[in-house]
Amino acid sequence: AQLEQLKKLKTEITRFLMMYKFALDEIETKVEILKEEFQALHDYSPIEHTKSRLKSPESIMKKLYRKNINISLPDIKENIKDIAGLRITCSFISDIYKVQSMLENQDDLTILEIKDYIRSPKPNGYKSLHMLVEVPVFMSDRQERVCVEIQIRTIAMDFWASLEHKIFYKYNQSVPEQLLQELKDAADAADELDHKMERLHTDIKEIKESQVLDMGDELSS
Ligand code: 0O2
């Protein structure tokens, strides 16, 4: 009887994790469609690249322990919202909000929460736009709404966050004060670069538009 119970539990856990993988597959397809469509119509895409990840069982267990959550599948589903994660990297800050609104316009997605760490960065300098969305997943015998965390950031924000993440773990989460200050300075430098790139991007767009207008004038005269 115990073996039967263990087998049943294994099936339940496998189905549970698969559900997150399917949700992630769906969101990835949605984002890929947006990327290709935008590229085809505008000869440019606000999405540079995407990366998805499923939280490892070990990391889920750590979070359960840290947040004092019961080890049961319904409790995990209710409390751990980033089992499925998609990171979208954009070239420019304005692209981040374009992608946000394109996702908000998708009827089958429910937006549960938006955390804008760009307008309100974390004290360490972390910037990103986090969206918690729910997507319907259709399986052979049931339908479930599954949560996916989408992080949208620029290339510069991503560069900073990956280094900070490495340093944070290297120092076992207690980073020396001096290094924290340097990381904050690096975050400010990344932010300055993002704004400079955005200005250049706008200038280039304006030049292109005025060239098109000039060509129109020439053709009509
Ligand atoms: P990993 O390894 O990327 O999965 P919670 O998720 O409940 O612990 P909260 O405040 O609800 O906490 O989540 P929040 O602020 O939305 O951030 C969750 C994720 O954002 C993190 O996941 C990181 O990926 C990223 N993040 C948030 N703050 C920082 C930061 O200061 N530096 C870096 N590099 N990344 C950050 P995990 O599970 O912590 O890590």
C-alpha cells in the first residue's frame, strides 16, 4: 500500500511540474510570435532575446523552508509564484513598456501583479519590470490556470543583475560594504547608458522619419 501511495505521489509531482513547463511553453510561443510579427512589420523588434527556466525542486524546497510554507502541492501553487520564469531582454527602456502592454492586450492572460523596479529600483540598484501572469493550460483531463513570472529588462540591467546574482551567492549572501557600493555605482552607470542609448534611438528614429518625409516631398514635387 505504501508503494502504491509513493507511486501516486510521484505521478502527482510529475504532473504538477509538467503543468509549469506547459505554461512556460505557451508564454514563450506568445512572446516569439510578438517578436517575429514586430520584426516583419517594423523591421525591428523590441525583444532582443528570451530565456526561460523552471525552478529546481531544490530551490522550491529552500523557498518553502524560508517562507515557512507547508510541503503540499496546493500550498506550493498558492505561495510560490515563480516556479515558471521567463526573462525577456530588450534593447531600450521604452521597449520594456511596449512588451508589457502587448502582453496585457492578450485576452487569455490574467495579469496578477506588476512590480516596476525600473520606476522604483531596489536599494541595491536592481532594476527590472516583473509581471506575474496566469495562463490557462489545457491537459487531457483538466484545465488549470498556471502562474508564470515574467521579468523584462534591458541588456544593461540584465548584465548588472547577472553579475550581482553571482557576487551575492559567491559571498554567501553577505557581500562586503565596499563591493555593495561599487555594485550600486555600476547600477547607476548602467542606468546612464540605458538613457543615453534611448536618446540615440529616438534621434535616429526622428532622422529616419524626416528622411521619409523629405523623400515624399521630392516625389510629389
Ligand atoms: P532566481 O535564482 O533568479 O530564481 P520572492 O520571489 O517571493 O522571494 P519577491 O520580492 O516577491 O520575493 O520577488 P521579486 O522581488 O519579484 O524578485 C524575484 C526574482 O527577481 C528573483 O528570483 C530574481 O530573479 C530577481 N531579483 C529580485 N531582486 C533581485 C536583486 O536584487 N538582484 C538580482 N540579481 N535579482 C533579483 P529568485 O528566486 O530570488 O532568484
